[in-house]
Amino acid sequence: MNNTMPDTETTLAQIYLSWLIELGADEAISENPISRYTLPTSLPAKTQFAKPSTKPTKTAETDPVGEAHKLAQDANSLAELKAALAGFEHCELKRTAQNLVFSDGVPNARIMLIGEAPGRDEDLQGRPFVGRAGQLLDRMLAAIGISRKESAYIANVLPWRPPGNRDPSVAEIAMMKPFLERHIELVAPEILVLMGNYSCKAVLGKQGITKLRGQWTTAYGLPTLPMLHPAFLLRQPVRKRQAWADLLELQHRLAQ
Ligand code: URA
């Protein structure tokens, strides 16, 4: 018998693992594996019958949104804002992410694009929009003569990857919003482009990207264009026509 042949159990484990990765569970969330089979089935007696304490418990007063606001406002440059984000400990996403994904592109660009949150590739490289959706974004921008190397600045609502690429939560958006607002203020672009529902939710307080897309609005005093997210276009290529119309609209505005 060939000793290098994997046994059935190994093969099954590999199939199961690939299935989990396909579902998006591609990160180990805990440092150490936990065997659910060896966990006690009932709580120790002491815990079960412990009387609730009547003494008020001393909890450290934390106000993550207030702290985010203060840190963001104290940052007077993009480098300082990045450092403030790197030191912000209240967002749980930081613990499961590999890297802080701050931005890419040129800070003096006329347009600033805002995506949702980093995915797996972005998390590994520490740069926004470098995976398949990012490559599509680069091609879309190139079609109207824009490139992140020369004429666009890109950031996300969340700077850390949500585990398994799950959607950003309302609490995470609220907590990170002061940093996003300061980011926009420091870049001071001429035009904002919001890609997808979550950036519209964070910046405009509105969702429904298929209705919002292509309609100019104002955010933070800047002309703002919601657009379909490139990841959505990868799933629904038939929508590329609409994205093309929005890109032409953007090109037209930049030419004015
Ligand atoms: N999608 C986003 O919204 N942002 C990224 O950086 C990558 C994919």
C-alpha cells in the first residue's frame, strides 16, 4: 500500500475544511483550538447556585465612540490619523484582522472613493481594494482615465476585516465613523464616491444603493456620488451598464 495516500478521514477533513473556507470561515478566530467534546456539560455547582451580588459592580466607564471622536479630531495629518487608528483598542475587529487597512492612492487626488471594509486579500496586504473587486475597480477607473497611482484616493468605512467577510455591524460603523469623517476632512477631496450600501449608510445615513446610485448628493459639503460596489458587479455583471453610466457621470463632473 502506498504510505503517502491520505486516509479517508484526512480526505473527509480536507473536504470539510474547503467547504468551510468557501463559506467564508477562513480565519482561526481563537489562538487555541477548543474541543467542544471535552467541555463540561453542566456548570460547576458553585456557579449554578451562586447568589447574585447585591453590591454595585465597579465597571470601567468607556465611551468608544467618544474616544474615537477625540483621537480622530486630535490627528492633524493622515499619518497621525493612521497612528490613532492603529492604537484604537475598542473595535473587536482589530483582534481578528491581520493588518490595519488605512488607504491607498494619492492624498491630493480630486476624488476620494469610500468602500465598505477590507476582504481577505486586503487584510493580508494591508491595502484596500487589491482583490478581485479591487482589480475590477482599477479597470473601471482606468476606463475614465483615473488611476489610484495618480488621481484617486481610496479608503473604507471599516479599516479592519470583519471575520469571514460578514457585513459591518451598526455598532462598528458608528464606532469607526469619527475616523472616517476626519479622514475625509484631512484629504479634503473635491468629490466623494461612495461604493455600495455600507458606505452610503455610514456617510449618508441611507441604504438602497440600486436607487441611490448615479444620483448626486452632498455629504460634508462635498458633491457625492453613490455607485454600485465592484463586488456587487462581479456577482451581477448585468449591472455593469449602470456602473458605466455612473462612471461617465463622474468623468463629466471632473471635466467641469
Ligand atoms: N471591498 C471593499 O469594500 N473594500 C475593500 O477594500 C475591498 C473590498
